[in-house]
Amino acid sequence: MTSLSIVNATIFDGVSDDLAEGAVHVVDGRITDIGGAPQEADRTIDARGRTVLPGLIDAHCHAYGFSLNMLEMESRPLSYIALMAAKRLKASLSRGFTTVRDPSGGDAGLNRAINEGLLPSPRYLWTGAALSQTGGHGDVRAADSDVCGCGAHTCEVVDGVDNLRVAVRERLRRGAHAIKIMASGGVVSLTDPIRIPQYSPEEIRAVTSEAARRGSYVAAHAYSPEAIMHAIDNGVRTIEHGNLLDAPTAAAMASAGAFLVPTLAAYDAMDRRGPELGMTPVQLEKNAEVLESGRQAVKLAREAGVRVGFGTDLMGFLEDEQLHGLRLQIEVDGPLTALKSATSVNAELLRRDDLGRVAPGAAADLLIVDGNPFDRPEVLWGDPSVRTVVQAGEVVTV
């Protein structure tokens, strides 16, 4: 057995509204006790003046998303993409994200390498390539291009009920956590208006029924009320982005038990840094359409009782903005609610009751930051080198 004790700590358990004082005791990667008398351990960390949080969860993180150019991502060799993914995952872990969900990428090989300890990485829950209709958000071709982006590393064009059933079954056979579909247009794709729903009702139901039968679920890229309703009416469980959400649609999401995963960091970063990274005028115009509305969508979702998670969706060099996603969501929600989104709510979304909490029996995935994040939330997005990350009871050194 291996053991760890974190003593003299202020503790946010991921669920409670108030902070606690005491110790966190860990044996063999699991939390065994909160508070109580000091216990002998193989390693002890004195966290006086610091706060222990559950390890952060990014529910919309693209390991394979090394570029803002979709054609480039689909045309590079998978060996290169996997090495880029390893670098991106390592950086994410060092920031305190001990779990990520990748809704548009990953495969059984990368997953096996992570599980065998071949690379430092958060816990990695992947969907494989997202499913897109012809001319949808995952179709990388420009209108005047016949080039085939056939790699299907992050997106695969699949049309028709029968073809979609096969694609879903293949992903689940290989161990995908969930299935991702493109249900509306997007910012970086070139030929699809943002608001128009994508896939037919029959096609979406084919995907959601196959996933449900295997005990999984479907996440949908969707911006507009029309696309969101189209998705949840046909069985989708999590709405990614949702920037153009309105109040009636938010109420429908709450009634359906759907989650919203906002990705405020992506639009803020693309607005500031997109031109220097080569984003086209079309892409920048579409980003402007959804930039400011993203904050309002979170507020509307909260008012309707929708469970709101946390994601970032940062592509290419924008990945270094990951912690600033917390800053942006805190500006809307306040520190307590935003941190719940990035911990226990995201764990509920992932159907992992062992994550996102500091509680006996939970996985000992922890983040220790200087000071109190409710009084000084900037400690959450400050210098990652002054934080301590614990994954499965082991202090992470990356």
C-alpha cells in the first residue's frame, strides 16, 4: 500500500458551499478520511495557507486539436497527431486538470498508452472522431475544394441511418466513452451557417438509441435554439457550446435533463488571437456572432435549472488559455458555482461518482492552490508552477 496525508489544509470538497479545515488522507489512490487525527503516511504535504480542491475536469478538451485548420488536423499522419496529443495532455495535467473528456478525437491506441503509463496524462475519456453530415461542421472542405480530409482523426463524415449505426457501434466496440455528433454549424468550418440544424431526426435517433443501448450517451455540438431543440428532442444528453441559447430552449433542456457544456475560453481566445494564428474572415465573423452570447447562455441555463458543466475547446496554440476558462466562467457564475461546474457537476455529466469530489471513497485526484480561491479566484489561473497536482494519490511531476 502507498499512502499520502495532506495536513493543515483548507478543503473545498466540490459539493459544499462552505470550506472545511483539516486533513485529507489517501491510501492506494483513494481518499480514506477527511479531517480527524493525524495519520502516518508514506508522504505528508503541509498545506497550511493553501486550499485542496478536487482535480479539475475539462469536459470539452481536444487532445488531437493541434491546429485551427480542420483540414490540417485530418491530413497529418496519426503518429504525429498522437505525439502532439501527448504534449497537450501533459500540459493539461500540469495545470490541474486530472480528467478530460475529448469530444472529437482519441482512439484505443492513445487510451491504452495512457492506461499503461507511457505518457503523463489526465484521465482520458474519448469519443473518437465526431460524426458529421456532408457539408456539416465536421466536413473540412471549402466550397470550392474537392480535397478529401479523409483522416477521420477528429471528425468523420457519415450520412444515413445505417451508416451511422455502424459508426457508433465501432466506436463503442473500441472503448469510446460517449459519441459526439455535429448538430449545427460551427466557427472554424467553412461552408455551414451556424444556426441551421444538422442531421435528420432519424439520423440523430439512430445514434442516440445505439449509444443508450450500450449504456453510453451522445454529446452534440449545437449553437442555436433550433439546433439544440433538434438534438434534445432526439435523445442527445449534453449540449456543447450552446451560445445562442434562449429561455424557452433552456427550459426544454432542463425538462429533458440535458447538460450544457459552455466553452467560453475558445471564443475569447479566438477573438484576441485568431488573426495572428491565421483564422479566415469567415471564421472570425462567425466567432464574433457567438462571443458575447456565450455568457448570456450560461445565465439563461442557470435560471432554467439546467446543469451547467465546464469545458474549454481550445485548439492549436490557444491551449495555453485553458485555466482562463475558469476565469471567464467565474465572471458569470462566481467562484463557488464555477468550481462546482468544473468538479462535481462535470463528474455527474461523465457518470463518474468517484471523481470531482474530496470525499472518502473518491479517487485521490486533487489540486492544491495557494490561498483561498473564493477570496482570491486568480490563484486558479495563476502560475501553474506554484500549484500541486495529485493524481490517484501520487504527486504529479511533469
